[in-house]
Amino acid sequence: MPAGADPEVVALEYDSRRCGPGTLFVAVPGFHVDGRRFAADAARRGAIAVVAEDTLDPPVSIPVVRVESSRRALSALAAAQHGHPSRALTVAGITGTDGKTTTASLLWAAWSGARIQAGALTTVDWRAGSEVIANKSRQTTLEAPQLQEQLANLRDRGISHVALETSSHALELSRVDDVEYRAAVFTRVTSEHLDVHGSRQGYLAAKARLLEMVSARPDGVAVLNVDDEFAYPPLSRMPVATRISYSISGAQEADVRAVDVRSAPGVTDVRVQTPWGDAELSLRLAGRFNAENALAALAAACATGAHLDGALAGMARLEQVRGRMERVDVGQNFAVVIDYAHTAGALATVLRELRPLTTGRLWVVFGSAGERDVEKRGAMGEVAARLADVAVITDEDPREEDRLRILEEIAAGATGAGGRRGETVVVMPDRAEAIRFAIEHALPGDTVLCAGKGHESSLIIGTEARPWDERAVAESALLERVVSQ
């Protein structure tokens, strides 16, 4: 590059393999590898400069811009590249341990029902008005360049309100530093990703950053769960322009509260009291936890411009969220349910919801991801042994960790809680085989819960992401059983 040249940046990349002429390469430190190692590769592919936190080894012949944090720089650069799209949008961030996807989807539905041009970016899909595209990235919240691109696309299509599912990873790793959130919506905060955050308090601190970002705005809105005994007290003390609380238990201090919840397979009806009036909320979703998610979405929608009646009508039209309490039915005389529950708390919630709907035995097929929070493995086994009749422990993305060791750590929690190995606790590494086993042995009136994968379209074993469709596997097993009979 000639001395003093000021070349045009045509692309922003943090993966050297995607670099080409005119690319600005941001060397991001990762969990397994340091992006600085790939700066020379980026230069060979045409990158015009490198953004990095420290010196490069080997050095490169193109300019290097030193920054304190590559991740923060990546976020700022991505937002600038796309013209700071969130400034033209009302963005509501939804965070918490469980329920984020359903709450975001319900918020999109509530806005849409109120004739607001709404979008949503969730773990499961990306929505722009009535268009829905599956999210195949396996990321709840995209990396900053892809996220800002999605927000810009929504802005350019005339969308005014966006429900953005916001993970603790995204908050911790600066992916959303330059998203100008209007609202922070909190589902329950339990415990997850301690491999990244170090402790439960560190996990909550990461979540609280979303509220800190909203607190800086004169029109900021916080939607908080009164029933969350862990997160609500510290979050409720943080300053914000408008604070709206909700409660599924009907707590009198809550602004939006349920006074009656009636749930049946596939539907839930809730009588609610709100600052905007009392109403009946009808959902095509099962479970008290989905009613709780709906209260959060309703509060956020009405606080950001939706009329109550329109919001209720939109939420009533929302179909089943893929991989969330999703029933698989080919005419069998027992229930098969798919849910994304992948923490001890979520697993306990779903099992408790299914127990009163089950006249026979309650089965659960589940695992715990490799290279992730190891502390939850035993806890999940303990929950399964206490709340299910039969626990089938199987793979859930073991990655490069020893898959059998993961399963044995889960099984130890199950047997420690009274489960009997080979009887009420079965270890079966192959997930398809495990699902077939449970379905093959289910009796009339039983319920088989397949937990942990939900909507995901791949199963990661080693470094290979193998195609996966939990519903298709369950349906195949059900049809095999029908044929064999």
C-alpha cells in the first residue's frame, strides 16, 4: 500500500478465511485460538489493515491499529459500517436464563397485533413483519457484524420495533455494545454459562449490563420479574426512567400480574391486571412458564407503544414456537414433547408442567453440552431423577470432550438422588437410539420429553456438526413403533 494512502474499507471481518481485497480484519481473541495468529493470512487474502490488541507474531506488512479491546472495536466498527441502525429502531432486549425465545416471539406478536411494524431476532428464527427465516447460526445473539447487518436490514425494510434475544455471552463479549436498546426485558435468571462468567453473581452481572445500557436513556424501560428472588432485588434497585414489574404468582407489588392461570395441552388462558386495563390473555402455548413469558412480553409491548387489545390479539394468534413444548403426534396413545430445556431449572420447570398432564410414567431423554458449564451436569441428573420416572441420559453436543465422561457426570447426579442405574436411569450415548428406546418402551398414558436440543439443526460431535432434526427423529421412532405393532 503506498505511504499515506487512505484506502476504502469495503468489508469488516473477524475470520481471516472470509477476508478479501479491501477488508479490515479485526483480530479477536477467542476461547480456543487468538485471532492475531491469522493476521498474516488475512493480509495474504487482501486485507488492508488489522485491528488488534497487541503486537502481531508473525508481523504483517499492512497497517496495524492497536486498540484496548478488539471486541469493543468490532462492535463500534460494525455499527458505524451500517449507519448505526438501532438509532432508528425501538429495540427491546430480552435476556434471562430461560424463556428468552418465547418471550421475544410473543413480543413480536404483540407489536404486530397492535399494527406496529415489528421484527424479532431469536435463537430459533429471524422475523421481519410476516416473513420468518430459520436461524441456522446456532447463536442466540449474532456476532456484532452480522447483528448490525440484520438490524440494518430490518430498518431498511420499514421495521420500527425489534425484539432482540440477548444472551449473557453477547453482553459479556461486547457483541451488543453499540445496540441502542430502548427496553430491557428480564425473564427468570437462574444459573448458566459459569464456564464464561465464573460464578452465579458474575452471570447476573453480565445480564445486568443490558439494564445499565437502557438506564442511560431518558425514555428507557425495564421489565422485571417480581417472582425472581435472585435477580429482582438487585435489578429493581438500578435506576431507569420507567420500571414495569410482572408476576405470574399475582404478587400485589407487580404492575402486570396474573390473577388466574388455566393451562391445558397446547393452550393457556390467563386473567391479567395491568396499568392499561384488565383483560383475558389466551395463548396457543402450554404451561405456566409460558404464561409468565407472556406477561413479560405484554408489559414490554404496551410500554413501547402497543395498545392492550391489539397486543392481546396478536399474542393469541402466535403459533407454537419451534422446539418449545412442541408436541409430536402421529396418533399414538402417549405423549411426546420436544423442548429446548438445557439447564437444571428449565428441565425442572418443564417436568413439573408435564407431570399433572401425565397419567402414566414421565420419561425424559436429555444430556448436557460438552465444553460448557460442567456444574450443571450433576444438577440436571438430580432433577431428572426426582421429577421423572425414567431418565435416559444421552448426547447433547459433546464437542471435543469425552462424551462418556459427560454422561457419567450426569448419571452420578441422578443416582445420587435415588435413581437406579439400568432401571430408572439409562445411559445411551447415541441420541437417536435413546429417543427410539424411550418411545419404544412408552406405555399408554406415558409422556416422553426430549429435552435440550429443541429447534437445533445440528449435533456437534468432535469438530463435526452433524445434521439433526429432533422432531424428525421422534416421528420416525413413532412410525417405526406403529409399523412393528
